[in-house]
Amino acid sequence: MKIFVDTANLDEIKELSESGLIDGVTTNPSLVSKSNISFLELIREICLTTKGPVSAEVTAENFSDMIKEANILRKISDNIAVKVPLTADGLKCCKVLSDEDTMVNVTLCFSANQALLAAKAGATFISPFIGRLDDIGIDGMELISDILIIYDNYGFKTEVLAASIRHPMHVLEAAKIGADVATLPPKIIKQLYHHPLTEKGLKSFLDDWKKSGQKIK
């Protein structure tokens, strides 16, 4: 499973890119609003930091304005994935962009029927929001599973990108089900490698090593 980092913080993106742990970046208007850098400059910098897909979202609500914004965004870099909402205009925009070989991330997906339409529109990625469904008592993982079954039935190439991930168990379940991608806040990525027994074991090894008086040289 590919891992994208869900942030607009350049320092976090650079740190994780250098670690080799991430395969791409997702942003949204809420994340970008927290930055003190202009939107286009920020996206340009992110694209220079990672070779993987960088999702940059349009903010227009009608088709013609979405296309205008998408044309600006996709000129920034070849690794831009234009992010559009799962609306009628968003899907129409997705079809136009995908027909022109532009990566498209269709976001705010909350049903398998929506995901079916996004795949038919040629989406590169579909972003089901797991956490937000869990918040209202609906199993977000069941949605991931349903989408994967539908895509497999018909050979759709759209990748299922698990979004709105709230904790490490979401990551584990998404990987077990077979999601193609999971996009995670930086703190969740770091939680994946922290384990108290790892830290306890490392301390024990190093304490014993110091007592031995040996050195690697």
C-alpha cells in the first residue's frame, strides 16, 4: 500500500520525503489555509520536494471555473493531481482532465455509487473519507471494501485512496482490505513505527552494550 502524507506543512513534507516513507502528498483548502505561503507557491514547493503525486484542490463549484483553476494547477508540475469534489460538475471536470492525461483525485466520497461514477469519469484516485463516516456511525472500512469489489469486477484502474484516517488501526484495516493508497497526517505516520516494546528492547540492548565496554570501530 502506498502512503501519502496529508499536510501542507513544507517542513513535515521534507522530513518525511527524506525518510523515504511517503509516496505522495495530499492537500486540501483547510490544510493550505494554515500556511503563510501563497497557495500556488506552496504547491510548487511541495512538487519540488516529492516526485510522487501532489493533490491540489480546486475551490470553484461550477464546471467552467473548475477547469480554469485546474489548468492553472496542472501547469505547475507533471506530478500534480488535480483534486475535484464528487459533484456533477466535479465529475464532468474529472472526465475532461483525465481525457487529457492529467491525474485527478476525486475527493469527498461517501458511497460506493459515487465511487463507481468517479471511476467511469476516469479518476486516477478516489478518496473515501473513512473517519467522517465513522463519526456518524457508518463503517468507513466497509465502504473501502465495497469500492474495491466494484472496481475489481469491472477492471477499473482508479486507485482507492483511504482518506480521513484518524488512527493507526485505520491504516492497518485499510492495508488488510487492500486499499491502494492511504493518506495520513504526519502524526499518524510517526505513530506507525512507535511501539513501547521496540523502545524497551532497544534500551535493554544499548544498556548491555555499554556494560560490555565494546565499541564499533
